[in-house]
Amino acid sequence: MRNHIKLFIAGILAIAFSLVFFFNSFQLPKEAVKLPRILVGLIILLSIGIMIEGYLRERRDTKTTKAADENNEEDEENKLGPINYKRAIIFTIMIATYIFLLEPVGYFIVTPVYIISTYLFLKATKVKNMIIISVAFTAFVYFVFVVFLKLPIPMGILQ
């Protein structure tokens, strides 16, 4: 499948998920509605940007490489390599586990563990950076949502 078609499909899927979250935001209290809707709007804008970028890139590439043969096009499409379905499934299970444990265990315990385990799984950075990022992100969320916005966060066993 050509790259611009993949980007278009990804953009459509992101917009569809965003609309689901937007319609679910009507169930939130009035005080808690603003931030999720802003985030949904940003995701929709970024998704449209992805689709436009894919279209423009494809248009530019066709202008510059009209005489390219099929082998070159296939090489261009496969630059990222094949999808590792096993890793994708494991990552999806990690996300589902995080969501499942969020309420009973609590956000402030599960989130740093999830961030560190995700970084370890993806082999993204050094352990020191993983710990700093997970603690800083959790503290940031605490100050923004609990202290500043006074919104409830699942506390789990910390209640």
C-alpha cells in the first residue's frame, strides 16, 4: 500500500476515535469538559495535517520521480520495514493492562510503572531518563489536574 494511503487511513482512524471521545465528553461534569474537548480538537487538527502532508508528499514525489520504475517505488514504501505484529500485540496488551489497573491500583502508582515498562519494552532511552520522565510526567499531571484544575484522579489503593 502506498505511503499516502496509509497516512490517509491513519488520519481517518484518529479522527473517528477523536469523535468517539468527543461524544463521550458529554457525560463528563461541566467543570471537566473543556480539556478533553481541546485535546480532541488538537488531535483532529493534527490528523488533518497528517492527511494533507501525505497528499502533498505524494504529489511532490510523483512530480520528481515520474520516470521511476516499480522497484524504486517498492523500496521507498518499505523503508520502515515490515510491521512486527508480535511487538504490536504485546504493546496493545500493555496499554489494556494499564487501563484495567488504573482504577483499582491508582493513577500515581500505575502510570510511572507503565511509562518505565513501555520505555524498557521499546528500548527507547536510558533507565535514568525513564525514571526522570515517568516521575516528572506524573508530577506534572498531579499539579495540573489535582492542584490547578481540582479534578479527581483515580487514587486506587492510595485512598
